[in-house]
Amino acid sequence: MKGGYSHFMIKEIHEQPDALIETMRGRILLQTARRGSLSSLKEVDRSSESLRVLDSVRDLSLDSIRALGSGMSSDFDQAPCIKLGGLEDYVDNIMRSRRLIFIACGTSYHACLAARQLVEELTCVPVTLELASDLLDRQAPLFRDDTCVFVSQSGETADTLNALKYAKHKGALCLGITNTVGSSISRETDCGVHVNAGVEIGVASTKAYTCQILVIVMIALKLSEDSISKMPRRQEILRDLLNLPSMMKKVLEKESLIKELAKELASENSLLAFGRGYNYATAMELALKVKELSYMHSEGILAGELKHGPLALIDETMPAVVVATRDSLREKMWSTIQQLLARKGRLVLLVSKDDDEIIGHFSGNKNVRLIEVDTVCDCLQPVLNIVPFQLLSYHLTILRGYNVDQPRNLAKSVTVE
Ligand code: UD1
Ligand code: M6R
């Protein structure tokens, strides 16, 4: 059952390139019609023979999918579009909503955090995030013109399910994003998208997280399909979506480097993680993985909050991870790195492979460890960026001698409040 791996968690981490493909399978359509207006694009959408559905991706190698992705450029003759069977009849309703409210717990909440900015950007509908328990504690106001999106790997989490019942009672449109077909949340939502990441057994959620982000990105692409002004941005994302599985594979090849890093950190008491923008979620998810598995204290911190308290924690004994891959916030992350180094922080920097400035500056510095990853479109970068830290939390846990698939006090499905 573990397919030659020693634990379910490490198997599921390594399954991610295939899981991403499964999540996209049958949902990315290659348009073979001639370049045309938006209305002809919609017509093409209706006529299945002019679309080549990317549902045979299983038979393609990762390299051929990558080639497919890089061949797309801005050529609309080969422009892919998104088909989400469960949402086709609901797009107009969702786009008419006053708010999109994402509701989830734990790692699933972090997936919403990672994708929120893109949903806001592409739909121009206000997006808020709610931890399910907090929404219920507050009995927060929900209205008939809200769309509530319930994200859950198991589809059985009690808090999320109770929030769904509450939202239905308030008359909101309820959309589910679940990895378990036939689960309570899948059945009780008005519409939704199955994640199709495959069964996840390890208590720590790994492949479900990266595939949940992918699903929310695909939903944002679907909802913004009619927007001409968003077309170039949508094309950029669609092209990189297809490159993601092979890029993910390359990150997984870094496991031996991450294992060495885990040896350096295994006896620490605490690990801080800083990120901002799309990668605030990466910092939060890293911290959750490290604490739930290795029982080491860990905190995910929004880098923009550094001077509002967390900076006081930094000295030469405090290890800190900084997610500083290339995007529009890179200069701000560079400044965070300088602030931490000025307080003698011991840093692990996640950087873009092509960021010669950061890599050149820190190579050889014994207080700084570098992990390099490929650069992908900013909204997809969190899908790659979490992988080294999933591996780190796995190896930290093994080195500290704990049960990686079944951490103490936790259950895979939290079916009680
Ligand atoms: C569906 C089939 C898939 C098939 C494809 C062919 C299922 C489960 N999926 O996938 O096997 O290959 O058509 O076109 O049979 N839903 C919710 N809440 C959720 C998740 C889903 O209500 O949380 C609903 C959707 O609105 C939809 C149905 O469940 O009505 C199936 O969703 P999904 O599997 O995502 O649809 P397809 O991708 O079209
Ligand atoms: O099944 P769900 O996605 O609803 O579960 C939510 C959380 O309980 C879950 O993500 C939890 O945080 C994981 N154990 C984290 O790895």
C-alpha cells in the first residue's frame, strides 16, 4: 500500500506531480479553432469536436505535458480553457455574488489563503476567508447574494460541515471543493469541484493542499472566462499550469539536500517562517506541518508584521525560514532578510533558481542556507514552494523519532467540534 515508501506521507508527497495531472485531467481544453473574438471562444466551448480535451494526460509523459505548456505562448489558436463540469451552470450566479467567502480549517484554509489574491484579481468580486469554527462562533452575517466556498480534503470536517449547514440556512449559494467523492460536504453543497488528488492517508495533508490550490486557480480562471482584459493574465497562468507537474518533480529531486537541512534543525526548539503575498500561506502551512508532525514549536508570520512584534524573537539562536522567491514582493522580502540578518538570525532562504543576486550574495555564508526552486507564475508559486517544507517536516519528524503518519492527539478527519 505504501508502494515501496516507508510512510504514507512521503509516498503522498512524491505522488504530487501525478496528483496535479489528475486534478487537471479533463478540465483543460485545448482550443483548435482559429483565433477569434470572445463570442467565438464561447461557441467553441459548446462544440466539443473543436476542442481537444486534455483527458489523456495520464498517457503523456511529464515532458510532453511541459512541451504542450511551453508551446502555447500567446497563440490563441492553441489557447486552452477550463471546463469544470460541476460549475458550468453556476458561473453567472457566482459572478453576480456580492462576496465570495472561503470557509475551511487547517491546511485547507491555507489553500484558500494561497489562492485568494488570484480570485480577487480575476473575478473582481470581494473575497473573504473564514476559519469555519470562528465563523460559527461569531454567527457571522451571511446573505442570499453571498457565495460560500467550502474547502475540505475529507469532506467530513465537523466545523466546516456545520458552517455549511449554517450558510445554507442563511440562503447563500454553497460551493464545495472536496477530495472525497460522496462525502457529506460534497453531497450537501449546491455545486462544486472534486479535487481528484487521490486518497490521502497520512494525517498531514500534502497532495490535497497543492491540488486544492490548483482547483481554486482553475475556478478563478473559469469565472473570469468572459473578461477580455484578463485574457493575457489567464493565458500566462494556463501555460504555467501545464508546466507545474514537471517543475514539481524537479523540486522533489532536492530531497537529499532537505534531509541535510533537517539534520541541522532537528534539535531546535522553535522554527519561525516568514512569507507575504501569495507565500504568506506557504509560511503558515510550513509551520502547521512542522508543529503537527515533529512537535517542534513553529510559527508562520506575515513578513509585513515583522516590526510589529516578531522581530523581538530574533537572535543568533533562532532559526527562521524566509520564503523569498521572485514575485512583485521580492524587494520587500529582501528587506525582511536584511532585518533578520542584522539581528544575527540563522536563516533558511527559499529563493528562485534564477535569482543570481540573492544566490550570489549568500552562497558561502555559513549562517544562511539556500533552497532554490524554479520560478513559475506568481499565483502558482505556492504549489512548488511548499514541497521542500513538506519534505523538511517529514525528515525532521523521522529524525526526532515520532510517528509521521499518525501524530499524537490528531485524527485524519476531525468529525467532532
Ligand atoms: C465528472 C465525474 C468524472 C468524469 C467527468 C466527465 C464524478 C464524481 N465525476 O467530473 O468521473 O470523468 O465528470 O465529464 O462522477 N460537487 C458538489 N460539491 C463538491 C464537489 C462536487 O456538489 O464538493 C458536484 C458537482 O457540482 C458535480 C458533481 O459533484 O455535479 C461532480 O463534480 P466533479 O467530479 O468535480 O465533476 P467533473 O469534473 O465534471
Ligand atoms: O479534511 P479537511 O481538509 O477538512 O481537514 C481540515 C484540517 O483538519 C486538516 O487540514 C488538518 O489541518 C491537517 N491535519 C493538516 O495537515
